[in-house]
Amino acid sequence: MISKMRSLGLGWGVSLMSMAAWAEESKYNLPTPQSVVASEIFNLHVLIMWVCVAIFVVVFGVMFYSIWKHRKSVGHKAAHFHENTQIEIIWTVIPFAILIAMAIPASKTILNMRDASNPDMTVKVVAYQWKWEYEYPAEGIKFLSNLSTPRDQIEGTAPKGEHYLLEVDNPLVVPVGKKVRLLLTANDVIHAWSVQAFGIKQDAIPGFIKDAWFKADKPGTYRGQCSELCGKDHGFMPIVVEVKTQEDYDKWMAEQKAKSAAVTMDPNKTYSADELKAHGAKVYAANCAACHQADGKGLPPAFPALAGSKIATGDKAAHINIVMNGKPNTAMAAFGKQLNDVDVAAVITYERNSFGNATGDMVQPADIKALRK
């Protein structure tokens, strides 16, 4: 009998361990924590879940036991009684003590989540419909991060990739083991920068600067998404963070500085048409091609074509205005807030002289600068 009980107990133990492993593999739990804060949130979640399970078992166990042992069929009669002061004190004090016991670790975790002081580095994050701009103020580096999932996957004409709608052209890159402070704001509507593996979710609100922080435990690629309903393409605004070793991060930063120096153009210079078109092609690929497509044919009606369009072949001033100020109630953002004078001038020149458009028009950085005054 004893051996059978031991075998039964061992069997249950193996089954429970198998279920736990299966649950982990099936991702039925929170994502594996990859930062101190995420670990605290995970542990708090597990602690409170088991407290709730214990309360459920005790309360419903007593209730079902009472119903079963005092049922009418075994001769029990309903008792008539009024309030019991002692019992009322007990069932008030016990829940209060439980809440206080849960509030202490929860408060510690919240305070730690909000403590962005003494960072090792700072990154400014600006949210746009529907992309992220990352700026490293100390390094003088700034770039946009756009969804890079191919359009044919989105339209269902090609098999979806492993990281469907969770891949970008330019990820945020940070070194492992460093406290990274994020300064977040938005250009248009409320967005939210959220990466669950780091235990971080912070709203980006126009006109306000909010801060948050994380410190990644190990190198890797971590993914998240905008977690506010920020418009029709809300689902196309992923976040990708690449955590590198300090050595690899230093190499990446050196490459970014070299790349930035190579494309820096003088906003006070007058450029030739070929120079503007060459630079405009790069600006278009980074900012416009996702909607209007690389060939300028767009995806009507949501994203109109630029090839042969009235905007790109018509009045130049109207073209400049829509690029700089956007178009209300459409996906066309105000790129005058995102791009510098050279970029705006170059991309407009490119659009008016590409995709079969041959207006011969040029826009100089000085023209854009004058409109900003």
C-alpha cells in the first residue's frame, strides 16, 4: 500500500512538473523577464495569483463544506441568527491584513519602475503615426524606426514571416547591463512605448515629456508594440530593441556616426537637381515608400499613388504644403516636423521628377527654411 501511494505521489509530481513545463513552452504565462523590473513584476504576479488561489480554496471550501454537512436531507434545520460582532471583526481584519501584505511589495515595485534617476544613458523617443523616432542626445544620432514587414505579407499574398508585424528597419540599440532612461513624447496623438520583456509601458503624450527606464539582463532582440489605440494603422507600429555587448554597441555607434557624417548636407547650400534627387531617394525610401510604395504607385485608396498624381505634378507650393503639414484625417503625416530643410527639399524634388513624373522642378533647402519662419 505504501509503495502504491509513493508511486501515485511520484506520478502526480511528474505530471505537475510536465504541466508546468508545457505551460512555459506554450507561453501561457507572462513573457520571460529580461530586466530587474520585469522580474519584480513577474514575481509579484505569481505571489498575488497564489494568494488569490488560497483565498478561493479557503472561502469556497468552507462554503461547500457547510452546504454539504448541514443540508436538509441529513436532518439539519436552518438556523435563525443576527450579526456576530466577533466574526465581523475577523472577516474585516483578515482581508485588510492580506491587502496590506500585498500592497507592500507592489508599492516597492511601482516605486522602482518610476525611478529613472542616475541613468547610464538617455534616449529621446518621439512617436508619430505610425513610427518611432530615436535620438541619442549625447551622441548626436537620430533616426526613424518604421515597420519593415513586406506589404505582400500584410495583404495576404505571401506567407507571413516569423515576426509578422513585429519587425522594423531601424531598431533601438542599447548596451547590455546599462540603465537606459527614455524621454518620451508624441507628435500627433497618444501612443505608448511597451516592451513586456523589460516590464515597461509608458504613454507618449503630445506636449508632455514622460520618462521610463530599463536595464536589459542579457544581449538579444526584444519586441513590443504601441499599446495605445493611436489610429487606423495602430497595429503597424512595432518596437524592436537590440541589446548588444558593450563592444558591439560601441562598434554600432561608430558606424552610425560615420553614416550620419556621410549624409550630412549643408542647409545653406544651393544643390543641383541630381544632388537633390539622389538624397531625396534615400529620404523617400526611409519615410514614404512604406505607404506610397517604392515605385510610387501607392495602395489606393488609403495610400494614393504619386506617379502622375496632381500633387506631385501640379502646383509646387501645394506639394510642399502637404509634405510639411500633412493632411488632416488621413495617414499623411506632417513631415515638416520630422525632417530637416534639406530632407524636405530633396524628397519633394525627387517625387516631382521620379515615377514617370518629369516636372523639372527643384526645391532648395532655403525655400523650406523661409516657410518655417
